[in-house]
Amino acid sequence: MPRSMGFENYKIVLYRQDDGSWVAEIPSLPGCYALMPIREEALAELAEVFGMISEEYREKGLSLPADTTEIVHA
């Protein structure tokens, strides 16, 4: 496992809500999600949220959890 997990090490789930807004989330990290009106804004905001969460883990001396998300096409 990498010593320090980065944003690029996680799978992102991106979907559109009924009102047209976009949700971007990293399911493996609790609370790591963004809701924005435009897809690209949701992804950019998600990167910011990831940075804040990762800093909190660092301050507590904890490693970020490994990505456990599987992508399945049913």
C-alpha cells in the first residue's frame, strides 16, 4: 500500500441528480463529496474536499483508508 494515498488513488462516483446538479464523491472516504450545478465544478470541489479530509487525517497521524470501491456494470 502506498505510504500516502493521493486523490488519484481513489475511484470517484459522479452522477446527476433529478434537479440537474452534479454529485461527485469518493465512496471510500466518509464525507468526501461535492454537490455543484456543473460537472466540472463538482470534480474541482471534490478535490478541495479531499485535500481538507486528507489534512485532517495527517494532523491526527492517521493514514487515509484504502480505496475499496468496485465499479460494476450491470
